[in-house]
Amino acid sequence: MVSWRLTITCVPRRAPLVPSALLCLALTACGGGVHGTPGGAGLRDPYFPKAGNGGYDVGHYALDLRYDPGTGDLTGTAVVTARATQDLTAFDLDLQGLHVDKVTVGGKQARWNRAGQELTVRPHDDLRRGETFRTTVRYSGRPQTITDPDGSKEGWLRTADGALALGEPVGSMAWFPGNDHPFDKASYDVTVTVPKGLQAVSNGELKSETTKNDRTAFVWHTAEPMATYLATVAVGHYTVTRTTLPDGLPVYTAVDPTQVKASRAVLAKLPAIIEWEQDNFGPYPFSSTGVIVDRPGDAGYALETQNRPVFPGAPDTDTLVHELAHQWYGDSVTPRTWQDMWLNEGFATFAEWLWEEDHGGRTVQQIFDKVYATPADDATLWGFPPSKPPSAAYISERPVYERGAMVLQKIRQTVGDDRFHDIIQGWAAAHRHGSADTAEFTAYVEKKAPGKDFTAIWKDWLYGDGKPPSP
Ligand code: TRP
Ligand code: ZN
């Protein structure tokens, strides 16, 4: 608990507010009105309750980072532009580790306090509901690697020749202060300055690359809303390829030199994969695409970082199809909370299956049948329903991926191919650049397929425990 949260101070307001009777009494000595309240320390996510913060909505992050791979030291300035959603005396940002050197709000020095991942900022002037305010945090130190509840590593990962920032689910707080929850999406400008000879790759489009005094600054711009967990920075030596797809979409691929040969054939398929995914999922949702391929040991998994997924080593075709499918399902339509993770992974897994069906392999139904044949006592698949992992340690497990994909195939069985395509494209269009949850998804499916009964599918496949009684 931060002690000054409990004290009442007298700060002049810019304009009087209608005070609540009780607070008015408490504050009569100040002669002022209501001062607002502190924003919440979390968004009450069912799996990561401290992730994100209450009381404001971020519109833009401007991050100016300087990184030295030799020492692992990062120096950063984050300018967070947000709108207050309530009267605020204080608010939190999420930041894990690092040293905070200075905080200003609206250009005025602010007080701050730290407790775990919560950086509590108390602006000089209280903030009014609806007000847009700019918080600048200067910080430094060696960013941490975070171990997730499932044992996987995220946050800031040091690599052989630099570093890699991965943020799912709560790793972005290891390298910048923010509202680290998928519900609060924002645009970004990220500048990364590294020793000359190295490169820095991030999301969006590269706006400039300037070398001065043995350092190079890479300026990246992400115009479309992005969840914090999808932000990335990769520092190292990369073989960069810049092309455009036939429809003009810029492609920026950065491949570790040791992975170029092994990546060549699969990356040559990227244009065809994007084209196929546009046919199936609708227009590509962002203003550029590409990949970042680091070395196999640099991360324990691939991640659908926005515009430009990250792969530890040359990906196989399925994994490339999967991470690119996430650009529609996950990155553009983002889960409301971490409980809705199956809306990401079920779709991306289904995309792999559908790719196989469309490219001379097994049909989705054949894959479904094979997975369904898994014995009922195999808890790795049937241990919990996709919509309800038992704890944060299970959000990336098989039921979320495979049983999630099976929910989609059950819908397809029920409505037929044409209607199914309308549904998955319509879903991506309806929530493009937004957020959505499981209840919104089931309601959407029901609305798009009048007269069809999905009761048993939701009950047996989405919400129910155990192996569903029939395939
Ligand atoms: N979401 C990633 C994907 O499916 C994979 C991933 C990210 C993951 N973090 C993880 C898998 C932690 C297991 C554990 O593309
Ligand atoms: Zn995935």
C-alpha cells in the first residue's frame, strides 16, 4: 500500500466539481472540491489481475530507447499520452524492474512510488475525467527476463548479438512503462539507438535510420492500435529484405545471418500465405508485414508480434501460417482478457489446418478426427475447456489451441463452408483494430446463422469439461 494514497492533501483545482457529501465534509478544511480518486492498480483480468491499470486509456506511446548489448543497459524515455476515464489523484503504470529517474505529467514534476510491477504516479495537478494528459517517464537499468506462470521466458531476452523483447502475456512491462493489458490498445512511435553496425527492428514501418557518433537510431512507427503484448524490439545483426506485395503492402524481413539459408524457402511463401489468408480472413489489417528471425535459442517459442512475428530460428510453413493468421485474430481482433486467449490460438491453429486442407494435405475434418481420437483420460487435451484454463499456467496449452480450433470446425460443420467464411471474415471485420470476448463471439455466430442451434457446441466444446460425447 502506498501511504500517501491514504492522506488527503489540498491541491487547488482548475474548476469546481460537484462534490459528494461525504468527501465535501472531509475536505472543508481545504476549501476545495473533490480531488478524484487513484486509478485502480489492475484491470481485474481473471488470469493476470495486476496487469493494466484503471482510470485512463492510452492513445499513444512514444518510446525513445538506447541499448548497449555489451552491458545490457537500457536508457529510456516513455511519453504516454492517455485520456482520464475518471477524476484522478493518482494512477499506475506497469513497470517491472529498471530504475525510474524522473516522472512528469503535463510537463510538471510528479511524485511516484513503486511496489512490485506498479509504478504509481501522483501528478502535481489532479486530472479531470475526459482530460488528455501526457506522462513522461525517464528510466534506466538492465531490463529483466520475466518467467511466466507456465515457466516460459518473456520480457527482455538477451541474445548472442543483442536482445529481443517479447511481451505475451505481461512482458512489455520489462522494457517500458505502460498499461500492460491487451484491452488498452494504442499507436506507437519507437526509436531505438544502438551501437553502429547493429540493427534495431520493431513493429510498423521504419521511418528513418540515422548514424551519428558511433550510434545508429532506428525510428519505427505503428499507426494501427497495438496491444502492449504485441510490441517488440529486436537488436542484433540482421539480413534485411525490403519488398512489396503485388497490392503494395510493404514487407520488411530481418533474419539473423545464421538463419538466412534455412529461412529462404519458407519466407519465399510469405506473399502466397498473406494472399491466401486475405482470401479466407479478409483484408490484411495492417500497413506492413514481415518477420523477425533470430537464432533458435533466442526464445522458446514464436510470437505474433504486430506486423512482424518473431521466430526463434527458421520457421516451418505451419508456424509461419499460424503467426501470420494471428495478425487478424489476436493482433487486429484482440482478446478482451487473457481468458479469451482461445480466440487467438483456436483461430491460428485452425488456420494451419485449413492451409493443409487447401494445399493437398489432410482435410480439417481429418485432423479434427485424429485429435478427437485422443483418449478421454488424456488431460493434456481434455483437461479443461478452451474458454476456461484452470490458471494462468495453462493459457498456452493444447485445449486453448486444438480444442479451440475444434470449436471452429464444429461451427463450420453446422453452417457449411460459405456461411463459415462469412462468419470468420465478418468477425475480423466487426472487431478490426479492437477487442472482443468469448460471449461476443458466440453471440456473433448465432446472429450470422439464424435458425441454427449452437447450444450443444458451446456446452460440449467451448465451456464444458471433459471429452465431448460426439465428434
Ligand atoms: N502465442 C504464441 C503463439 O501461439 C506462443 C507463445 C507465446 C507461447 N508465449 C508462450 C507458448 C508461452 C507457450 C508458452 O504463436
Ligand atoms: Zn498462436
